[in-house]
Amino acid sequence: MKTIQQALLLALCICVSGCSPVAPWQRGTLAKPQMALESYPLQSTFNAHIYGSREAATGSSAAGGGGCGCY
């Protein structure tokens, strides 16, 4: 039982240590487009459109069409 408590305490310490304040001069680095979850949103939208056309399904891009690639 004691090893389980120690393991949980260790896991908690590791999780909490991941949070740290960001200094104002570091925020510019974190705000770069490369740091975004989706660094190229237009490219991702285009890829989703192509995938939807090839799978013969209409996606959320509001574009109709069939699997033939028609628009």
C-alpha cells in the first residue's frame, strides 16, 4: 500500500511540475504560427476538401460533390 501511495505522489509531482509561468519576453516565441496546434490552417482545410472528394462524402467545408472530384 505504501508503494502505491509513493507512486501516486510521484505521478502528482511530475504532473504539477509541468506547469510553469511564462515570462513576458517568452510569449512572443510561443505566439509564433509554428507553435499553433494547426500551423497551416489553409493547407489543412484544402487537404480535408480533397479527402472528402475522394471518399465520396461531403464534409463540413460546405462543398458538395461526389467521389468523382466534381465541384
